[in-house]
Amino acid sequence: MAAPGNQPIWFRVFPPEAEQNTPFHGDASGPIRMPARDSPPILYFYLLFSLDLMKEFVKQTNRPRRELSVDETLVGTKGKTAMLQYIPSKRSRFGIKFWVLAEAVTGYVLQMHIYLGKTFEPALPAGTLQGTNVVIKLLQSADLLNKWYHVFTDNFFSSLNLARTLLVQRTHLTGTLRKNRPMPNMIKNANPDPGQTTYARQGNILLCSFRDQNRRKQVKLVSTFYSAIRAMNAKPLIVNAYNNFMGGVDLSDQMMAFYNDHRKQTKVWKKIILHMFHRILLNSYILYYQHTSHNPILTRFEFVKQVIEGLTEEHLSNRQQNPGQRQKNTKGNGKERKRLYCVFRQEKRQTKKSKDRVFTLREGTAQVVCS
């Protein structure tokens, strides 16, 4: 949508500002560069869509809370592409995989990196796990390193090497560990009784092996933030924190599923673009919900409805003002051919379906073509 003077609307509403550098998140988390609190939903959408999709807008529109989560998500498609992945645990099973960094509490997506597939992914540095590389790149892209943010990851990403690397870059990590990852033997071979916990500390890194009362398997965790203490429910504090803050990406996927068009696309690039469009729309609603002064606050359905109306407003107004300027279908300059129409019924009489076929009589010949 273009405004007078060939300037997009969002540049008039949000003039350029100097980059805000904040060394630490502190108590300053939350939306920045927001429109007025009584602004319509369309302005929240423009705030994100006017910037470089999922790459740069987070630096200028939102200062995230301390707790972040990293996980994978799958954009369901069976299109022909080298990026196609099969993940049986996901609902779609086949699709394009994204690595996602999101706020743990709100589900606000901060960064998304597409997985190009084993063939086209850049080679990893020697001795570096893929999960470690993904977490570091996501945090670097979002410019969140060296600010003491706290990242929660599952056992695909977590490792002692990642914990040390992030600690050097002033970032905390909490996550579960796979048994085959390097760790001290007292944790690797630990066999605590139900409800009991085994701890080990290596400098600022805390390792934990915990078995719940109602489960046979034990879980191993690593953290550079929590201490070896129990919570009120008799579980280690590190376990409670992981359960509370690991689901940021899953929360975003859950909210996406309620208002997603799920249109079948033959082109993979269309599927990806529409998915990112819906992510931005969801992020817009999260910012609106946190910042608006509307009373009552619009439901997500009403918010999406008003965004759509705002996007189509200029086009519809021009269409109503200039009804005579609409394009009309015109016939070509070629000579019109004679056509014979008939109705062809299928061989099976029990089916009542019929198909209309057009027979064209080619000029200069006696040949009749059925199409």
C-alpha cells in the first residue's frame, strides 16, 4: 500500500530512529517502537511486515524476555525439493524444517533458519555438533549474545560444549542431555531411586540426573543458571524450570494451527512464504495484546479480520471510485473458428456424470478435433 509522496504507510507512521543498543535485557524487556496504544491492528502488522521478514524486525520491534527456547518446526508439504524432511513425530511428517528461536512465555518468534538439507547445508567446523551450531547461529542472528539471556533446549541441542561456549559469551543454558553425550561418569552411570536426584558441578555448570516417582527412565539435565535445590513439589528446581520454559516454539506452533489457511500448494516457495506471513501475523497479535489500550482487547479472530480489511481497504476504495477502469477480457485478433458442441456420456450408465466436449472443425480440412 503506497501513501502520498510514494512513501509506504509504515515509513510515515514509524520514522527511522537511531539503533538502540542495550547491553543487558534487565527490566527493559517488551515491545519497542510501538504505535499509539489505541492504534488499529493493521499498524501492528505493518510494523513487522515492512521490515526484512524474520531476519531484522526483532531487533527494532521487540526486546525479548530473558527466557528463550530453541526447537525445530515443520512446514508440512510434499513438494519436490531437496529440503524435504521426514519427521515421524510431527503431525505433517513430511515438510520443510525450520530451526526456531522464540520467547519461552509468549511464543513470540525471534528468528527462523531454514534447514537446506544434508546436501546443501554448509559444512560444520570439526568437532562441532549440529545442535550447537544451530543455537549459536540463531542467537547471533537475533543479536542476543553477551546479554545474559537464558536459552532452553532439548537433548538434540544440549551438550557440555554448548554450555561452555554460551557461558563464555555471557548466555545461560538449561536443557536435557542424551546419555551418549560426553559427561562425568557419576552422572552418566547414575541410577537414582524414584524421587531422588544426583548432582554434579563443574565450575559454573550444574549436571543433574533425576528419576520421577511415576517413571522408570531417568532424565539428565545441564544448566549454567540454577542451583542444586528442590522446589516445593519435591522436584529439582532445574526440572521445573525446564518444564515451564522449554515450550516456546511448541506454543507458537499451537497458536498458528488455529488460524492457518492450510492451503495446498504445489510450489514449495509459496508454502514457505505463506508460512512466514502467518508467523508475522501471529507476532503482530502478540505485540498488540501486550501493548494495546483497547478495552476489551480484540480476539485473535477479530484482529486478523481487521488486518485483512486494512490490507484490502485501498484496493477496494480505488475499485469503487473507478469502476470503469477495471480490466476487461478482450478477444484475440485471430479468426474465430466454427465449433460443434455435443454431450458425451461415460460408458458406465450407472454413473450420472456427463462431460461436455467441444469439437472444433479445422478450416480447409474435414478433420474434427475433440477437446
